[in-house]
Amino acid sequence: MDPSSAGCSGAGPSRRPFKRQRVDAYPKGSIMKVEVHNFMTYKHAVIEPGPKLNLVLGPNGTGKSSLVCAISIGLGGRTTLLGRAEDLKDYVRRGDDVQTGWVEVTLSSGQPGRPYTVRREMSKADNHSTWRLNGREVPLREVTELVRDKLKVQLDNLCQFLPQDKVVEFARMKPVDLLEATEKAIGNGELYEQHQSLIEARKELTKQDEHKAALEASLARLKAENDRNTQDVKNIQRREAVLQEVEVANKKLPWQLYEEKRLKYVEDKQKLKEAKEHLAKLQREAQEDAGPLAERQQRLAQLKATKAKIEGDMRRVDASVAGVTVAGGSRGAQQQKGLEEEMNDALDEVRAKEAVLQGLEAEAAKREQRIEQLTSQVAELEVAVAALPPPGDTGELGPRRQQLMREQQDVRTQINSLDMQLDELRSSREALQRQGALADDRLRRIDDAKLRRLRALDQRYQGIFSAWQWLQQNRGQFRGSVFGPIAAEVECPDAFHMQCLEGQVAAVTWTFFVTQFAEDQDLLDAQFKTLGFKAAISNFTGNPDAAIAHPRGEAGSFARYGISQTMDQVFTAPLIVKHVLCAEHGINESYIGGRDARVEDLFRENPQIRTVWTPDANYRRTRSLYNAASESTLVGDLRPARLLAGGAQVDEGQERAALQADINRCQQELAGVAQEEGKLRGLKQAKDQVWQRIQGDLKQLAEEIARIQRKHSDMRSRLKSRQAELERLRRSPDPRKRGPALQQELNAAKQLGLEKALELARLQASQADRLVAWAEADLGMREATMQCDLIKDASRQREQQLTRWQNNVAAMSEACKRSQDECRRLKEAAEAAAPLTDELQQAFADLPDSLADLQAFIDEKTAEADGMLIANPAALRQYNDRCKQINEQERHLKEVEEHREVARNTIDDLAGKWLPELKRIVAHVNQTFSANFQTVGCAGDVVLHEAPGEDFAHYAIEIRVKFRDAEELQTLDANRQSGGERSVSTILYLIALQGVTVTPFRVVDEINQGMDPINERKVFMQLVDAACRDGTPQCFLLTPKLLPDLPFTRDVTVLQIMNGEQIRQVAERFSMDVLLGSKRMAALAAA
């Protein structure tokens, strides 16, 4: 043994210094030195523990637990871990002159000469800390990384660090929390990390499974709904396809109007070009006529002068022409006659040609008259066509058609509404049928369950089933309601609550029958006696409808202790039955709590509470028969339910009546639904007839519209025909153009006549020069005059024609400009209505190419769409929405399955590593724990509870102990065992962990308090044995006393705390030789 003394303010040094431990004997993370200044009760102190077991001794109040506080606070632990003061300033030594204090802990780094020194300086003024690591100021984060992460010091784990005020909390730890603390304390923390990863992976898998199930159910529902609406969707799609054609045709309508106007503009433009060319030709011909006319006029003037001169000469000559004429003989007469005939023939031809020339003028006039007539007709037709409504406008028939279509749509909406109402009624009918079937099935199961329960009850209390049967058949004999047996009236679906009820209520009470009137009680008792059944009958005389009272307080007022309900609230039964159970067994004064219920605090702070039930045990507060002031708490186990578990839990009195009422209600509602369905079908039939009538009217109206459109089309066709004829006449040559040729023929005939006349004259005259000259001049003058007249006539006609063509060109130019402007306007309107794209042009190619045909196509398709019956107009939108949802959910389902697969693989991988190792360690701890308990004459084991269904969050370690032979192994908790028993169990569990933990040190404060001397000696021997083995962590055991003659080894270091006002004198007089004796000291020194 190496005794040492820890100095403090006023303490003198030990006269015999202890032998120092080797530095390399300290495991990594173990405590080599603790130095405090102005900390709690210390002014200054240095504690140097050994590397193995350290016994910190000292009377109460001397500062042993202050060492625990110094270790925790010095290594970054929270003040709440200590169960003492929560403010850091409260750990600075009291005194007006003291404002700061510090704690310095030296930890082994595993490398000799290079320890870690952690220093925490505390300020009382601002409750603030400053941290230093190896003399360098650092943030708390860096200290935490060193202590918790690198050295694996777990100050918040009760399996490693158990302060004095936290000993009782170890026994209160839930099995789940105990497993967590154990995992943190053993190994390198990997088991705990794996366990937490498994919990998270299991949560993720459960979440993904739930999500997958929800998605699959949603997908099935969406697909089923889409399947049901397939026909409606097809009808809507077909109608929308037709309407799409109508929409494209309506888009083509302005483009077709523009195209026809454009073609007309191109045609007018071509006509204008030709007219301008013809006008230019006429202008050239007019210019060419000026030269020949001047030449003819000059020649005519010359001939007139010659003729006048000859006539003057001839007046002076005697006219002897007649004589000369008759001077010839018979041969001359014959020749003259022939010449006269030839001359007359020539003159006849001249007259005929002149008549033809005059006929040309009439023909030209007739042509011009026809042109004027056609021009007038075309103008009138253009005005008439312009007055026609635009293509598609049918005047009053259009609004009428729209009105009928609206009426038809309204009727269709009403029909759809009726269909939807019929669907809803059909769904309601099916739902009511399902409800009725479920209620009927439930009623049969109630009867079967009640029979099973009653038969199970009859096995223990023979005759009770026959008594119940008689009661069912004779309920009409009683004045009031009769209930029973009570076991058949109670419905309690929760197994834990069933255990509580059977534990609270005596078994015989479940056989009670309950009446409300004394005569009913007597009648029932007499009848049961005749059946040979001795029944317990309770006659309740209170108000059966009164609410259950809770004289010891409502459960909600004790919620902070983990109380959830009173026992009367955990089951259903007729209210009178609950009143009987309250009166007989006080179920309204018994409370139900969870596993985390703080029963001890509840009893201490609420003395009126007498009974509490939790899933682990039932607690009853009892008062001594010999001392009314003495109370104790009895803790009992929960026994399995038997009577209530004999069959399904049903409330025959209430649920059966409710189910029968549901069946009757369903039947009544079904009759109402059938009546309503008949009414709606009649209304739907009437609406269908109205719809058919409107459809017929629309058909007739469509025929009338088509007739009007044909009439308009005929008018446009006549206009085109007149325009074509007018154009043909304008393009045909003018009859006057044949005049020059006829004039030449006339001139030739005249020349021939002239020649014949000359020849006749020569015969008649005797070659008289003057006569010949006169005749030549006369004939020349006649010829020149005729030529001038012809040229003038031709020029005059050409001028008239030129003027006419100039007017035509001007009119055609203006018409072309207007047509061009109209084309531009129509194109802008068409582009605004439907911008032209390649796709749209391709769609236009499949449509008619005339306005009339296009409008007829639109009307036909519109009528076709209007005639389609759509039961649910929103079906397509709903279908498409559901398709989007299906695609999205299928994508999401794939992601969920991938996440689920990852979680599944994670669980399989981690569970294969974590669970076998955990079982191995728990088996080792259990073996050590059981052996340790056997050495103290008791029994105990450590059990790993594996939760079903991979519920890793509820895996737990349970410590079970037995301190008396008559007992069974009981779970260690804060209420069942005594303080000493809890201390023994706790220290033995910590000893069992000593061989499997890798935490650098363990601290246990005053764990041996309450132990009897025998157990304390045995526990100490085990602690020394476990803590002094190689590879075990450093251990601190703080206690105010130890039994004498305990065995110590060289690995046990005793740290004696001596503190107080008078300690200096004691320390100065202290002698180890005197204390131990010279021989023993010598032997010890020699060893």
C-alpha cells in the first residue's frame, strides 16, 4: 500500500512521503494530477492519484466530492452533471476577497514526459471561463475534442462518472438508457455509433416503407380512377381533336381571305399592266396619224386649186361633151355599155364597202354598249357582294344557332350534373351496403366473441353461461335494464390496461350482475336459484347517468409525474357498471402511468394518491395497522390477464345496439337512395329528350345556314362570270380596227370605178385634156377628201379610245392601290390572329382552299363537336393531372425503393457487426456480474432484450437482482430495492464492466453507503481485484469510511482528504510510523 495525503489550506506536509508511481504506468487519458485554487472549500490543493485504484477517504464535508467536481469541471463537464450548483461562479471559493479560481487537470498522453495539462480559470464576477491547454489559451471546442473525442472521456455517462448525487439515478435508468450508457463505456464507442446508425437506418427504413406503402396505395387509386374514366377521356380527346381542327380552320380563315384578295390584286395588277401597254400603243398610233393627215390635206388643197383653174377654163369653152359622147359608131356603143356595167359594178362594190364601214361603227358601238352594260352589272354585283356579311356570318341565324348551342350546353351540363349525382348516389349506395355488411359482420363477431368469453367464464364459474342465456331471453320481465356478468360488459382493447383492471378488481366481481331496482334484483336472484346458479347481484341505487368523480384528483393534474389516466378511463362499459366498479374497487382512485412515471415523487408530493399502475409494476401505498403515521410502498408485478382475455373485448350493451342502429340506418338510407336514384333517372330521361330536340333544331338551322351560304356563293360566282365576260370583251379587238383594211378595199373599188369612168370618158370625149385633167383632179380630190375623212375618223375614234383607256388605267390603278391596301390590312389581321409557322402551314394544307368550303368545314366540325356527349367535362383535365401525379409518384417510388435498399443494406451490414459483438460483451458482463453476486450470497444477471422486428431503438439491457431466497429475480429500479441493495447492484455492474471498458478512468462517489459490513468487504475485494488487473482503466472510489483490515495491493493508492480549521496541527503531528507501527512499516518498506 502507498498511503499519501492530499494537502489543503492549513494542512502540513506528510512526514513520510509516499513512493511515486512510474509515469509510464498511467494509461492514456488517465489522471496524473489534479490541482485546484480557490475552488469550493479549497484555497489550494494538489492531488496526485495512482494509475490503478484510488481510494479517496475523508469524513463527510472535508471535500471528497469536491475532487469529483474538480475533475468534471476541469475537463469541460456541464455543472448539471454533478447534481449540485448550476452556476459556474458557485464553484469559486466563497469570500469577498476571492473573485477567481482555477482547476488544472493533468492527463496522460500515453507518452512519458508529454502529458496534457488542461486548466480552467473561472471568474465569479461574470460567470465566465478561460481555457488553457499546455499553457496555451484555447477555446472550449479544442478541449472538448481532446477530452471527449481523442481520450474518450465520457463525463455524462453514469457507467464512467458517477457523482454522489447521481447514484440513485443509475438505478432509475431505463433499460434502453442503460444499454446506451454501457455501449459508450465499452470498447472505443464503435458499438454505440453502430447502434445509433442502426436506429437511424431502421427509422429511415420504416419511413421509406410507410412512404412506399402510401405511394403504392396512391398509385393504385390513381390508376383505378384513370381506368374508370377511360371512355370519358377518349370522348373528350376525340372532341378536342375536332375542336382543334375547328381552331386551325378558324386560323386559316383570315389567311384564306387574304390569299383570295391577294390573287385578285395580282390579277388586277396584271390587267393594269396590259392596259398601260395598250394605252401606250394607242398613244403611239395617235402620233403616227398626224403625218399622213397633213400630207392628204396638202394634196387636197393642190387638187382643189387645179380643179378650180380647169373649171374656169372649161366655162369659157363651149360644152360639147354631149356631141362628142354620141359621136361614135356601134362598136363604140358596145364598148361604152361594157364600161358602164363595169363602172356600175365598181360603184356597187364601193357602196357595199361603205355599208360595211358604216356597220363596223355600229358593231363597235354595240360592243361598247355591252361593255358598259357588263360594267354596270359588275358594279351592282360588287356592291351586292360587298353588302353580304363576312364569310361565316349568317345574320340572325348565327345568334339563333349560338342560343341553341348554349341551351344544348346547359342541358348537357344538367345531364352531367345528374350523372354525377347518380354516381354519387351509386357510391353512397355501395358505401351504405359496405357499412351494413361490416356492421352485420361485426354484430356476428360480437355474438361469437361474447359467447367465447362467457364460455371461458363458465369454465371457472359453472352455470353463469346458462344464467346469461336466460337473461337474454327474458329481459322484458324486468322493470329496468339488467347488466352482467360484468366481464361481458367491459371492452378493454389494450393488454396492459387489461392487466391493470384484473389486478385492481377481484376475480369474483367480474361475475356480478347489476340491476337498478330492488324488485329486479329479487326476480333475478329467484330465477337464478331455480337454475341452480348462485349469482352475485349488485343493485345500484344511485344516479346511473352521473359522471364518474375523481376525489383524489384528475389524472391531468399529475401529468408531470408521467400519469396519463385513471383506471375508469381505460375501458368502455355501461356507466352503471363503471359506478359499481368504482364503489367496489375504487377504479376512479387508481392511476395509470407509463414506464417513465416518477412514482416516488408522486407519492412523496401527493400523499392522497394510494395506487399507481405502470407497465413494469403496480405501486400501493399502505399505512401500518399499529402506527397510523407509518406508511410504506408495496411494489408488485403485473400478472397476465385471464378473465378479460377469454374472448374479444366487446360492449354488448352499447356496441350491439349501436351496430343494430347502424344496420337499420343503412337500410333506411338505402331505400332513400333508391328513391332518389329513380327520381334522378326520370329527370335525366327528360333532359335527354330536350337535348335530342335541340340537336334536331340545330341540324335544321345548319341546313338553312348552308342554303344561305350557297346563295351567297352563287352571287359571288355570277360576279366572277360577269367579270370574266367583261374582261373578255375588253381584251377582244375593236371592230373599228378592221376599218383601214376595208378602206383600202373601198379605195381599190373606187379606183376601179374611176378607171372605168376614165375609160368611158375617153370614149365619150375626144381626148380633151381639160376634161381629163378635170376628171383626174376631181377624182384625186375625191380620193384625197375620202382619205382625209378616213384619217380624221380614225384619229377621232383613236382619241376617244385613248381617252377611254386613260380613264380605265386610272380607275384600275386606283383599284389596284385599294386592293393592295386591303391585302396589307388582311395580312396584318391574319398575322395577328394566327402567326404563320411551318407547322401551321402544313396543317393548312389539309383544309379546303376556298372561303365557302372552309366555312362549311368549320360549321360541320363545330356541329360534330357539339353533338358529342361528355358525361364529365373535367375528366380529361383530371386524367392528365392524375397522369402527372402517377409519373411523379412512380419516379418518387423509385427513389424511395433506392433509399429503402440503402437503408436495408446498412441494417444488414451493421447488424451483422453490432449484434454479435454486443451479445458477446453482454454475455461476458453477465458472467462476471453473476459471479460477483454469488460471492455476496445473492443472485443477479444481465439480460439483453432484443426487440422484435428490428426495433433497434428498444433493444435494452436489464439488470436483474435477488437478495432473498424467497424472491424471484427483479429488475433493478429506484423503487423496488433498498438503498443498500441499489448500491451493491450498481458497484457490481460497474466492476463487471471494468474488464471490457476502454474509458481512461472511472469515478464512483460513496457507492458503499448503505452496505452492510459483510457485503462491503466482499464488494471491496472484487473492486480491488477488477481494478488492479492489467489493461483496466484508472478507478476512483470516494468514501467517508472503510472497514478495517481490508486487503490492499501495491496498485491501490489511498488519498486521505484532511481539511478544516484545525487540520494544520493534526497534519504537523501526523506520523505514519505511529499509525502503522514500526514493524509493519518496516515490512512494508522492505517489500
